[in-house]
Amino acid sequence: MKVLHVSAELYPLVKVGGLGDVMGALPQALKALGVDVRVLMPGFPGVLKGIRQEGEAGVIQGIPGVGEARLLKGRTPADIPIYVLDIPAFYDRPGGPYEESGDSHFKFAALAWAAAQLGLHGDNARWKPWIVHSHDWQSGLTPAYLAFGGAPRPATVVNIHNLAYQGIYAGGLLSDLNLPLESFHIDGVEFDGNINFLKAGLSYADRIITVSPTYAMEIQRPQWGWYLEGLLAKRSKDLVGILNGADYEVWSPAHSPHLESHYDPVRLSGKKICKNLLQRELELEENPEAPIFTVISRLAPQKGLDLVLDNVEYLVSLGAQLALLGTGEPALEQGFLKMARAHPNRVAVRVGFDEGLAHRFLAGGDALLMPSRQEPCGLTQIYALRFGTLPLVRRTGGLADTVVDANPASIANNTATGFMFEPESSWVLGETIGRACDLYQQNPRAWAEIQRRGMKQDFSWKASAGHYLDLYKALCA
Ligand code: ADP
């Protein structure tokens, strides 16, 4: 079974969010199941620096806006074969991978075009995928290029990691992007007179996967369908939600290289040391009794962090502390920084992206706040479970599929793993923070039991990768 994954992110080469984590782990899990899996990525500096290069895999012809470009080959740090599309004019630029310079449509059409050419013709060593599996809008045009690229073609799968990001560009670019006129209609790439990269994938792929069962249902309804709910509902028999897994080689309090003290469900005492070290690092009051609520997140409207901002004063009034690590919307950054200035020993804010600090937040925190308005899967709450940091989440998408609210019934029947609320309301979030503080302060034994149960949950990739493999087998049959 030969499968080519196409993505703009892959941890540790390039990571903006969960897509990077998924691509850092899923190919390895599929390889362990016997799949001959390879990855295609743009030649971002982090990719070229981070792989073991093994020469050229061929030349891709006819790339929209470019003409031809070299395809390099190599191995990722996890020893997965990788193809790299070498277009320095597009990818060797300062700033993040999605920094907008007015030519993102060409940057990512080139990636999809290269994927389609590899799918149709193979590389210079005659490796040719049976399935081309693209991820998110950045490689969304791949199935469209393959649908119009002639027969025989490989089967195609598209993964939706977040439907909110679609890659929408002017309809007049159709021929510049090598898309035929026949593709420009409601069941093709057209979206309100424009070209929609993700929609192209959803229209032409043989199968669609999204990252949790609940999200797979939510996106077929207007509230979270982002105007593609009709298409997704029409394709519901080809759409499946498979929960993301966590890479416990990377995300474990027992051996994270970013921690000075380690722990596991049997020896939780190391977590107390991590908490003290985090308080010291963040210049918070070194008080073991004060529950630390942490946030590790992109500061995007989707994440519902305005609801947290509304609750900072309340949280502090309960004797708790807040530690936030994030970057994104300037208004949120400023709002949280203002709170940190107002409560210097109780609220700490770090603006930026820092992988090591994310581990220390998970290890040193008592609870993780994730009040997302919408969350396709969410990985941070899954990591929090493993770190014994109780996730406090809103009931949506993958959060609903991975956390069990601690209420009298779930505490009694030993199923609670965190806290959950539903209405998108600052007041209800505040009430839930209050509930968490009460349990922490009044019933430390119950808290510790929930911690241990969370740490033992198994959201590893093994089971999820098996579902991907089943889908591949059905597709090839
Ligand atoms: P999303 O993909 O929507 O950003 P996920 O919860 O699926 O959300 O994945 C987020 C990933 O990005 C996690 O690995 C999380 O630790 C990481 N992350 C988010 N913000 C930061 C940050 N400011 N610094 C370090 N890691 C971060």
C-alpha cells in the first residue's frame, strides 16, 4: 500500500498548530502498520534544514506561475521518506509558512500540482502512490488536478483539520492555476464566484476525513459548515470522523526533555515540583495551594479566549492563578497583558510560540482552559490529560469526544476526566472555573483520582491509524 501525504506542516520541521503535530505522528503510525508512506512538503527553510537530504527525485513540469521545479528527496527526523518541492522564490522567505505576500494561491497550487504529478507519473525511481492524501486547504487542489489529469489516476483522500480556513482566491485566476473551465461550477472549485482550494478537495476527493466524529457531524450543519455544509451533507457517505491521536513519545511527563522533574500516574510528586518551577519561572506567587489554570493556544476567535479574558478577575478572586502562552489577535494579546500587569503575582502571560514552555505549562498547571467556540479535534486537551492537568473545555468537536465532565454522577462511577460546559457564555465558563476551584480546594482526593484517570487514557495514534488503514483498504478494493 503506497500512500503519499501532502502537507504544509510536519513537526518538528514546520509547525503552526495541530496539523504539524498530526503530520509528525500519523505517517509513523501508518508505517508501523505496514503502509509504504511518504510525505510531500514545500521547501520551507525548516524543511530543508531538518531533513536528511538524499538528492533529487525528479523535475516537476508545468507548475502554475512557475514552470518547472526540482523535487528533492530525503528523510524526516523520524525516518519517513519525504519529497520537497524546491521553489526558493516561494518558500525561502522570512516569516511563518502562511505569511501573506499576495501569491499564496501560487505557493500552494504549486504544492498540489506537484502532488498530482507525483501521483500520475511517480518519481525518478518509479515510486508511485496508490493513494494521494492531502491535508487542509494548502493542498486542497490536489484531487481537482488529479480528476482532470487523465487516467489512470491514484485514489484521493482529503483531510479537514479545520474547515474555517479554506484558501479562497479570485475566480479570474482559474487558467493561471491550470484549472479547466469545467471545474468552475457549484459542484467543483467555484465558491461564490471565487476559487476555493479546500472546496476543490472536498468536491473531487474520493474520500473525506475529518479529525473527530463530533466535528464530522457539526460541519454538515449551517452553524459550523462555513457555507460548505450542503456539499458535506451531500457527500456524507464518503465523510468520516477519525479522532486524532497524541504522540506520547513527544508528549509525556515521564520523559519530556523540556522538564526538570518527571512523573507518572504512580509517582505524581514530580508534578508538584513542576508546578513550583513554573511559578518561579513565571514569577507567580510560589503557592502550592493556588490552582494554576493554563492556556496554550493560538489567540484566534475560534478558541473562545475572550470568555477567559472576561473571567480573569473572577479567577483571581477565587485564589487561583492564570498562566497563558499564546500568540495571535493583538486585542487579545493586549487584553491579557493588561491583566498580567494588574495582577503581577497571579497572572502571567507569555506572548509567542515556545514548544518547551508549552510542555512546562502542561506539567506545572493544574487545569487547562480550552473554551473553544469550535474545535475540530484539539490536541492540547489530550496532552493535558496525559500530564495530569485537568482539561476544562466547551462541549464541541473533538473536545466533546475526549473529555468527561466531573459531576457527581461521573465522579461516583469513576469516569470523570475534566470539566465541560456548553453555552458560549462567560458566565457559564466562570461557573465551571468555580466548580473546578471548589473540587481542587475541597476534595483533593477526588481531584487526584481524576488526574490519574486522565493520565491513563489512551489517545495514542495506534487505534486511529488503524481506522485510516481500513479506509485505505476499502478505497483500493
Ligand atoms: P490548533 O491546531 O487549532 O492550533 P490544537 O490543540 O489541535 O489546536 O493544536 C495546537 C498545538 O499547537 C499543540 O501542540 C499546542 O501545544 C501548540 N501550541 C499552540 N500555541 C502555542 C504556543 N503559543 N506555543 C507553543 N505551542 C503552542
